[in-house]
Amino acid sequence: MSKKEVRANMGLLPTAAIWGFAFVAQRVGAQYIGAFTFNGIRFLLGAVSLLLLVYVIRKKGQIQLEAKTLMKGGVIAGIILFAASALQQIGMSTTTAGKGGFITGLHIVLVPVFGLFLKQKTGRNTWIGIAFAVVGLYLLSIKEGFRMERGDVF
């Protein structure tokens, strides 16, 4: 394994930790401020971070960005991300952080399912992996009997 691959793999640990801790922050934040205020602050911090990163990368000449393509992709991704985050944050006000993480983690199941609609074949190992992932997420996230609440639907 190259140094670059090792560094990339080592970056996955803090990424997973931050992703997991975010559900606790969302749950606590939902008790004090509205979903849109929470997400507004969250995305403002993210936007500032990305703008600084783009500035540094552009200054070094590592990437060339075409403004029209960047804006089109950014707007489409932003709308989808806004809708998903708003619904998730609304749901976090009436469910547990564990359930929120479990339900959100199930997106890994949707990728090969959507692939089937696009006529992409998915191998047996993928389906086995999905089964293990779903069981693992359930065991990690759900403590008391799993029952649906209003927030789970969001």
C-alpha cells in the first residue's frame, strides 16, 4: 500500500468519528434551535471552510474550475443536500441520535438498489456486504426496542 493510500485510509477514522458525533450534536441542537437555524449555521461554517480551501488550491494552481459548471453542479447538489439535511434535522427533534444515525446509515443500501433501476448489475458480495452493514448498523445504533416515531419518518 502506498503512503498516499495509508494517509487516505487513516483519514477515514476521524471522518467516521466526526460523522457519528454529529448526530449527538444535531439531537442536542434540535432541543434549542430550529432545524433551519441549525442547518444555516452548519452550512455557513462548511461554506467558509470550502471557500478557504478553494482559494488555497487555486492559488497553488492545482485545479482549474469553470465557473458555469461549478455553479450548476453546486446548485443541484446544494438543493438536494438542503432538502435531506432539513428533513433529517426536523426528524432529530423527536428521535434518538442512535436511530437517526442508523436510518441515515441505511443510504448504503440505496446505492445498489438505485443501480438496479439504472440497469447496473450488482454482485453477490455487494448484497452480502449490505446485509452485514444493515445488521451492524442496527446493533451499533439501536439500544431499546426499535419502534417508529414521528422523527424516524423524516
